[in-house]
Amino acid sequence: MSDIAIFPGDKIAAIEEYEAGYNAFDDGDMVRAATVGKMDIDKDNRVANIKHPKMLSIPKAGDIIIGTVAAVMSSMIAVTIDYINGKPTTSKVECVCSTRNIRRKNIALVNDIVTLKIISHLNGTIHAAIDEPHLGVLFTKCRKCGNKVVPMRDAIKCIECAWIDERKLSTNFGNSEFVKLRE
Amino acid sequence: MGGRESELVLLDENGIRCDGRKVDEPRRIMIKAGGLKNADGSAYIEFGDNKILVGVFGPRDVHPKHMSNTDTGILRVRYHMEPFSVTERKNPAPSRREIEISKVIKEALEPAVMLDKFPRTAVDVFIEVLQADGGTRCAALSAASVALADAGIPMRDLVAACAAGKVADTVILDVNNEEDQAGQADMPIGYMPNLEKITLLQLDGVLTPEEYKKCVETGINGCKIVYDLQKKALHDKYFGNGGD
């Protein structure tokens, strides 16, 4: 990685040599920087990137997010993003997660805190996946009485009223307290 | 032609202006990137006696939702003058002039910012004029551009802005408040130096075609001076000792 400071609009390569990667764009002739940072040239794949020290509040494909379920629809859930790769974000952007292929009555309900993996940005929407063991519900409460719940395989049981509900639970369910996030 | 009658000598026989500058000399400019902890990006500019603070938030969720665009992110700019920024108290409610300058700055920044990667989101730019002395729109535009770069918003180029004008039949660089009030013409210019594109050009006054060309050239030269200072501000923050 070059130590030279790069500013938006600076020429970093010719389009014949390299493709524009992260934080770079081509103007039809040259590859130019789009942010302040340091040049990071990938000579194997012929891609010119710029490394910027700040992370934007929009997740990229492959990022793990934690968020609050905002809406539950017949074949997808909408989640408001609160953390990206463990770092808090205030942008409150939403992603959608398809639940069509999961054979379960409830995947997650509104106000549950879930962890998801971002798979793509498609048609102006951020798409996420929930079908891995570490993905799913991290924190929820009893939908009947609002008390604490304990996990039972792929369901939860209220410790007060013994109500049992289905969820797609994460392997990390119950490991963290999200009371503040819920407020 | 144009300007008001005034006792003030705007340009003396030696080519020295009312504040002691030469015709092609800008005012003292100081730009600092960062400084606001809670904003995603920020900048502070002192452009002569103008003092302006800019905060940038985003990309973030759009409220109300119907304002969002499914194809691209949107840029929202609020230019606001503090009640104490001018000699007589200014009503803090947005005036017609502030609404117009907000629009003008937004349209000057739009060719530079690349929001197509962030559909359904908004980038908010808040400009607070703490002290005004003529040429606030250029100073605000320059600072907003640094604040956007500080926030990490992808940009095609930084937008540097500087005004040129005409005083005593002479084309001058960086019009101050007295020259703006009593001069013959004022032309704020926003310019992307790497792409060599003008993003803002307004003209208040009357110029001949030759004067117009010279005014644009002078303004662009001023923008290049501002651009070097914008780069220095970002360099100091990210690669020097100016980090916050």
C-alpha cells in the first residue's frame, strides 16, 4: 500500500492498467480516487482501491449486522440496522431478509433483535440472509406477558407464563443483553 | 454601471483595494477538517472575517420516507445564519435568501458526490454561518466539500469556491462585503479542479464579454488557491497531526 496521501479526484491509474475498486471510479480515461485515503493497488487482480479510515454506515456484502426487526411480512422481514460488524451505527438504514425457504411458523417477530449476514445490494435494497447457525434471533421477550424467555432447541419458552413460540435462534442467543437497544 | 454611490475608495490609483489587498489577492483563508464529534464529517472555515461551521450526517435513513429515491441517495443542504452573525440581529427563521443559498450549494455539490451507491438514503449537510462578511456561499461551499470528504462520502472531486467581481472597472478576486455592496459585479464560482468543471456560476451585475471571461479566469484561479487549502486541511487531519 502506497503511503502517498490521495484526495477525491486524484488520478491513481489509467483504465488500461487497472479497474476501479473500493472508493475509486473511472471517468472513461483515468481511474480516480473517490475519497481521502491511501492507495491500495491489487496487482494480481489489477484493481486500484483507496483505503479510507472511516467506515460508512451502509453495510457491504459479507458484513454481519445486528438490528431490530421493524416489520414481518409473509415471506420476508425488514430489519433496522443498529450494528455493522460489531460497530454501532446511527444511520438506521433498513435491510430485508427473505424467510421463504425456512419452514417455520415464526422466524422473528417485530422488535426482536437479530443478527444477519448481508448478501447483496439489489434494486436499491439491502438483502440479508438468516440461514446460518450463528444468524438469527439474539434477544426477544415473551409475546404474551413480556417476560424473559429461555431457548428450547428452535423455540423459546417464557419463564413466567410457559408460553412456547417458534423462532430461528442464533447460536449466540441469550449471550448478550440488548435492553438498551430495545429502549 | 451597477454599484451604489459610496464615499469608500474601493480601488486606489496603486491598485490597492479598500482592505489593503491587491486585485488578485484572496483574503486570509483557514480550513480545518473535523472538529465535531457527533457528526460523521465536519469542517470549519475562516474566509477573511467569515466564520462557518459545517456538519455532515449520512448516508442515513430518509424521513419522511416518500422523499427517498429508489435509484440513488439524496443530498439535503441547510444553510443557516446565526442571529449574531451580522451586525443587526438576524431572525433565526430561514429567510428567502437562506433557502436560495441552500439550494444553490446543494446543486453545486451534487455533480461531485456519488450517491448512486446508496439508494433510499440521505446525506445531510448543515451549514452554520457564525460570522458573515461577504462571500459566505463560496466559503460555505468550500467547507461543505471538505466536510463531505471528511465523512468519507465518495466524491468525484472536491468543490472549491471563490468569487470574482468588478470594482472601479477592474476585475478583482474574492469580493468582500464592502465591494459586494458598492461594487459593479459579483460572480461566485464553484469549481472541480481535477475534472476542470464548473459546478456553480452566478452573476450579480453587468459585465462585457471580455470582462466576463476574465472574471471566470480570475475566479477559477481563486478556486485553485482554495483547493490547495482544502487538501491541506484533509492532509493535516488524516496524515498529519490535526486528527481529533
